[in-house]
Amino acid sequence: MASLFLFYMKRDLKSFKTAIVSAVYFFITYLFIRYGDSVGRIFDNSDGFAILKVMYAVFAFVGFLFGASLFSNIISQGISSRDFRFILPYKSRRVLYFSKFLMSFVFFLLQILIATIVVLVFRKDAVFSFQQFCNISIFYFYMLSIITLISTISKNDRTAMLVNIIISIIYPTIFVFSNFVNNDFLELLLWITPYHYIEKTWEVLFLMLLSVVFLGIGVSVFEKKEI
């Protein structure tokens, strides 16, 4: 699987879109370095956790949209172009699916990791929290498990893109509304929205479990898909 993963890392991530997304993450990082004092005044930074905490929250709100724009065709394109037909005689469908998924996850994980290191280097008042880093990482893991699943079950790239963009709008909308409206149904929906877990501790394990379930469903569908 390692060789296939590296192949997709080299091939699929060399695009104008990925360069733009990387530039946006760099710009967000720069803003937190430049205006970290303002963040500290608005949010209590007495323990030093506020700067990275708020930056991760921003990454969460832009991440779903970026993930949808970059990787909605992660599986559907390979099926429609029949690109997978040249690989499947040598690699199993499961290996192919996980290689594609890990490629997308590692791309975003590198964005988060680089941003974290840069902020810690240039902002001496920023303190690293392993819990916060795990939460945002699992957030992206969950997000990409859904995006990959939607790409697998969709008929074409356009449908996959549309559905993923709709989800990227619905999830934060549910999260925001739940903070202003007291509704039992919204409270229930919160448990499947990744934004609910950004500031949680052990509860984030449930989000990881959901991610594994979505990955399992995606692999199962992909193994039965006509290619």
C-alpha cells in the first residue's frame, strides 16, 4: 500500500487547487502569528492555549469546503476515467481505497502540522495542546471519510462535488443553530457533526468510531462497484 500511497501523493497533489489551498492555510497561519495578541485579548490566553485553539477552529470551518473542492472526485474520477482498471490487477480494491483516503488525509494533516510548528516558533505565548491537535486531526479524518464515501457512491464527479458541498454547509449550520436554538432534534444531530467535538476530550473517540464506520461502508461499496 505504501508504494501506491506515495504514487498518489506525487501525482494527485501536484495541482493548482492544492497550491491555492496550501496558500490559504499559510495565510491563516500568518494572520494568527501577526494578530495573536488580539486573539489573546478576545479569548482568554492566560494558559497559552487560545491561539492554536482558535486557529484549529478556523481550520475546521474552512476544512470541509476545501476537502469537498479538492477530493470530491477522489474515487469517482478513477472509476469514470477507468484509471483504476490498470491498477486493480496488481492491487486490491481495499488497498486502492485506503491509499486514496490516506493521501487526502496526509495532505491536510501536513497543513495543520506545519501551521502548528510555525505558530509555536513565532508566537512564544502559544502553547501546544496534544488534545487539541488530536481533535482537529480526527475532525479531518472524519471529514475525509465522508467525502471519500460520497465520491464512491456518486454516479459522477459533479454529483459528488454537489453533495459534499451541501454537507459542508449543513454541518456548520447545525452546529451554529444548536447554540441559539434549544431543540432536542438538533442536539441529536450534533453527535454526527464533527464541530461538536472540537473542544471535547474522550468524546472525540465516538467521532473516530463514526469515521471507521464510514470507511468500512465506503470500502464495502467500492469492492462491489463496477469499474
